[in-house]
Amino acid sequence: MPRHAPASIEFRSVTKRYGTVTAVDDVSFTIEPGTLVTLLGPSGCGKTTTLRLIAGLEIASAGEILIGGRDVTTQAAADRNVSMVFQSYALFPHMSVLDNVAYGPKVQGLGRARAHALALEKLELVGLSGLGNRSPSELSGGQQQRVAVARALVLEPEVLLFDEPLSNLDAKLRRRVRDDIRDLQQRLNLTVAYVTHDQEEALAVSDRIIVMSNARIAQSGTPRELYEEPASVFVADFIGNANLLPGDLLREEGDRAVIQVGALTIDLPRRGASRGPVTVAVRPDAIRLHGTQPSSPAIQAQVAKAAYLGGHVEYTVGSALGELFAVDRTDRTPMPVGAPVWISFADRDVTVVPR
């Protein structure tokens, strides 16, 4: 178990400028002790700079940064009790696995025997017992990632940071290693800030997600809140590849509304919208494709693309509402390109996007 209790992280109106470029713009958030919070967004949105500000690898131009309630805004990285797992792993190729993990404690003045004992303990924790004498080049990508995690944990930090930790792994390993990281975080009650551009990865590992866009926070919340109640068109599109469709709010009924989308009339939570044009986000799984015209109202369309992916078929269909992306998990036989189809919506995963 870590010697230090997990610490909170707090940003108070933090800004980071590089000359005339603002990389982080007036950002405020709190990461509670013992939680895993993901900074999610496209390249250049400010998420990695935010992580480096937590680590002390960058110093804020304005605002305050607190770790465990202590103001660390101007402290250097060496003075913060924070460890970081880099995208590249940054293992020393000429050192054994054991010496890689023991390096930090040795630099901090611990004797060789004690440093090695701590390193062996952390290697066991990440499932690498017995591999201490190997060199990093003799390990798989997933094992190298675990060595990097063990090397960060051996310093027993208050906060653990991950910068795109799965980007160098193949698809199968990504799932396994992300599950390992989440399990370790929960078992050890660690405070973790985790950076990724992969929305599925963020949904899978996070207690909360902070979505960033253009150096600011677009929305923060639980994975379910962000997926089911996106606060903007950007968030709806970035998390879950929503189809963004024009609608017309016909009637307000308390906190619900009757909305016309093409030939369909649907009842949805109003989410602050009022009568007139609205944007409706429809998840790919919420689009129902019918090979023959159903008796209930439906939107006519035509199959433009069909891709068989084993457990489901992905479709692009053309319609009067524009090009739509749909996922069919019920029928694994793809409909032919050019085939006429009719579209209806499921009862869930359809939401009004606030203006």
C-alpha cells in the first residue's frame, strides 16, 4: 500500500501561455482523493499541458494549483509528491527491470538493498514477479508498460499521472492494460489523472471525465453523464460519434418536449430547449434500420456503405436528414449497398443538445 494517503488535485483559474499562444485557458476543476479522472480531447486541446502542470513539468502563467490542499503552483517537479507514466515508458535500456524500478529510490538516497526490496514489491504488485533480471528489450509492450507503472509506484506518490499510456499497444493489449491500470488504482486507492484522446478508453476507466476543447473545459462529469447528457454539439460528437440532426421543438410539456425530426415525432427531456429549431443527438446504436417500410412513421434512406465487424455491422446511410452512421448488433448479414431502408429511433440514446 502507498505510504502517503491519496491527495486531491485542484486547479483554480489556471492559465498557461507560451508567448502569444494560450495552451490552457482559465481552467478550474477538482479531482477528489482516490479517484481516476481522465482529461479527454483531440490533439492540441490542452490536456497534456494540463497534466504537465500537475506534474510541475510546466509552471502556470496564472491561477493556483493545489495538491492535497497545499499550494504547489510555483514548485518544481522534484518538490511535488507526484509520479508520471510517460507515453514512451522512458525505461533505461542498459538497466535491468529491477534496476529501472529501483532507480528513483536510489536517487532519493535509499540504500541499494532497501531500493531493491521496494522495487521487488512493486513488480509483484503489477504482476511481474520473477522478471527483475531481464532487460526492457526482452519484455513485451504490455510488460514494459507495467514496469513503467511499477517505477512510478515505487516512489509512493500522492498522485499518479498517465500520459496516453496505451498508445503504443495493439488493440488486444490496450483493453487488458487499461483494465490492469483501473484495477490497480482502485485496489491501492490512488488519485490518478489520466490523459487520452480515445473516448472509449476514457469511458472504460474513469470515475469522472474532463472533456477539453481549445484550451478550455467543454464539460466534466461521470462517463454516463457525458454520454447520455452532452452539454454541447462538440461533446456529443466527440464522445460516442453521435449523429447530429436538425429538429423542431413543437411543444413544451414541463421538463419534456415533443420534437419533430424528419418524419418522426419523438418525446424527449427538454434540457432547457424552447420552441423552435433544436439539435438532436442520436447515437449509432439508437438508429433502427428496417429492410421494409414499417407501419409506424420512419425516415426513408439508402445504404451507402456497410462494414461487417464480427459482432456487429456498421452502416453509412444517405437520407433527407443527411448522411447517418448506424450500428446494427442484431443482424450480422450486411444489407447491400444501394438497398432502400427505413429508419426509426430507439427509446434511449437520443437527446436534445443544449444551445
